[in-house]
Amino acid sequence: MKKPAELRLIKKYQNRRLYDTATSTYIILEDIKQMVMDGDIIQVLDVKSEIDVTRSVLLQIILDEEVNATPIFSNDFLFQIIRFYGKAFQPAVSPFLEQGMDLLRQTQKRFYSQLKATHPKESIPSSLELWKEFWSERGPNVQQNIFEYLTASTTNFLQVQEQVKDQFQTHAESLMSMIKFPFSTTKGSK
């Protein structure tokens, strides 16, 4: 049984050095990447300001991966993300992306558990190779399922938003009809 992940506190110094308080050693971004991949929960604090800079460190790891490895994000996807900033739907983007990632993670987890149940360890080729094979055969179906789920969620969100708007308008109109103004609006009266 896997033990629950503990918070790993990392201190970031002005010279950009990172210090792991759990091991009392200096580390690099690659070490933090490995911690995350191992399931650790990390928090990075700027030593001088004590501000949480975890997001910027995680984004730097993602940027390094996108530039130096096989990218996950297409240019079109990045354009779309940027276009959501400052828009009314911005708060809804993260939950949708998280749900999509969670669905993909659950699919991968089920794939590996089914693989372990059906194959003895010594006959299992590289899990990466099996995942690539699975994805090439079933990837379009998985993508379609995620797309349908997100489309349905988006439709539901838009319907709720429309209902809230309608309710607001109804209540605003009721409130305005209840307000009696002390002055007359007819011409000629003084």
C-alpha cells in the first residue's frame, strides 16, 4: 500500500538555487520534476519574500519539457488558452482541463491494472511501449470520449449560466417595479 504523499518544502534563493528542506540538499528543476512524477506534493517558497512560487517553478518545468522534449501542447491549444485570459469563462477553464486530465489518468491507470492482471510480470514489455500501442489503437476513442464529456459539461455550464442570467433579469425587473419614485414622469407637471 502506497503511503500518502507528504508536502515537500523547497526554498528558492535569490540566486535561483533550490534547497530541499527534507533532504537538506540543493536540488535542480529536474529533481523537482522527478518528485512530482513520483507523486510528491511540493511547495516552493521564495526565501526573501516568503511568497509561494510553486506555480512559476512548475511552469518552468513544463516550459523546459515543451522546448526540449516532445511537446504536449500544440500551438493552437496554447493560442486558445491565452485567449481565455481576462474573459468571463477564465475561471471555468481550469476545472475543464483538470477533468480531462483526470479522465486520461484514470484511463491509463485502468490500462496498467488490467495489464498487470492479465500478464505475468516477466512477459510484460516496456510499459511505455504498451501505452504507445494502446494509444495508437484506442487513442481516438479515448479522445472522443473526453471530447464528449467536456462538450456535455460545457453545455451544462452554459445552460446554468443562462438560467442564472434569466433569474437575475426576472428579479431585477421585479425589484424595479416595486420601487416607487417620488417624482412624476409625466410632462407638464411641476
